[in-house]
Amino acid sequence: VIKGNVKSVSGKMYLYEILGSESFLIDSAIVQNKSFQFKSRNFVLGYYKLALSNESNSVEIVVNSNENSVLDINFSQYRLATDYSVKNSEENKVKKMYNQKMGEIEKQVNSNKRNTSLSVDLRRQKNTDLQQELLDYANELVKLYPTTYTGKVLSYAVSPYQDVSHKFFDDIDFSDETIIRSNLMTNRIQQYMILHSNYDAKNNPYAFYDVVDYIMSKAKQNDRVAEFCMYNMLDGFYNTAATSTDPMWSDLCNYIIDEYFFGDACGEVEISDLMKERATKFKDLQIG
């Protein structure tokens, strides 16, 4: 159960589940006398998002049913992310610490971008230093709180086999659905594409097809993880196709849809009707 108190006397709280870098609305609750409570449900361990009135006023939290059967949150400011506390939850203590540090870094990065008194090179260097500061902070949290979900996500941010293509994902357990309940896999797939696709229009034109097949060979261990990886790559290729004149990107989209969503390339993985419907809409939206 997720419940708590807010500064607002009335309104509506929304609950989103996070899959990769996207969030999906799963429930809502009326705020009465500054209190709210969502219906009881089974939660997969991972990141979720609470929003008051609209999605712009939101905060990411961790739901771990093994830690607490009731997640009791008190928001002391109208803007949810400004200040809040979660009773008896080390998971959310760590998440809040990282949220705040990331927010501070983002503010400084945006400030540097607007600071025209500095040269472009100096602004870039300052932002690189800030990103390193955030990475160092993340590594400290991993050392201090290695058993938390946030510690786990941050520890997987960079592959220990970054330069070895066939071992790049060896640190990740693809049978564990919790890996898709944050932006962990979205970032790792993108990193792999950049580092190891080795695309060459003349000498290696099918490089991205090989990347899709390699990632899916790993992801097949769990139906939901497989669905996520398929959809994540499809979405990425589709967005590239929308801004490119190269038909390769649309061909890649069709390859994933035809071979994985509706073909036999996934083997015994059960693809949900919802995911098949989404894949069909990608195809419907293609030019022609």
C-alpha cells in the first residue's frame, strides 16, 4: 500500500510505473484532508513516480515490498520533490539523496549553458566536471548502500567490460525483471549501440541487425525483459528514421516487428497483446 500526506487540502495523486526512461500511469487517488491512499496491489521492485495534480509536479520513489508492506510518505512542500520523508525506508533515503544531487548538478549544467561570459570550451569542460562529480557521488552511494535498488541501478551504470563487445552485458542478470524498472537498460543498450555497433554502409551494412539479435539473445530469459528490449530498440530506430532519409532505419524497425514481435525469432517468449498493438502502430505510422 502507498499512502501519505501532502500540503494540498484537495486534489488528486497519480501513480506511475517506470519502464526504462518512460513512465506509465497505473493508478490515481483523491486527496482528502491532505491525505491520500492508493489501492493495494502487487509491485515489482523498482522506481515509480508520484505526481500531484499533473506530471510536472512529481517525484520518483522506490517501491520494495520486502522492505515495507506500507509505504508512508509525508510531503512537507507543495512541490513534491522539494522535501519529503518516507517512514522506515532506506531504499527511499538513498533514492532521495541521489535525486537531490542529480537536481543540483542539472541546475548547474543549465546555468553553465546560459553563461555566455564563458567560452564554449570552458562551459563544456565545466559540464564534464559536473557529470564526473555526479558519477563519483553515485559510486559513493553504491559503496555505502550496495543492497538497495538504487545502489544496484547505479552500480550497473557502466559495464565492467566496456570495451569487450561479447562481454558487455555479462554483469547483468536478464532473468531479473527489476532491471527494466529504471533507466538502467535504456542507457546500457544505447551505450552498446554507440560503442559496438561498428556500422559501415559499405563493409558492415547489417551491423545494427547483429546488435538487435545479440541483445535479444540475452533478453529472452524473461518475457517482460524481452518485450522491453524489443520495444526500446524499436522506439530508438523509429525516432532516428523520422529524422533521416536513410531507409535503413525503417528497415530495422520492420525487422524487429516482423521477426520478433510477430515472428519466431523470440522462440518461446510470450509477447503481450499490448506490445503487439504498439508494434503495429509503429508500422502504421511509417511513410507510405
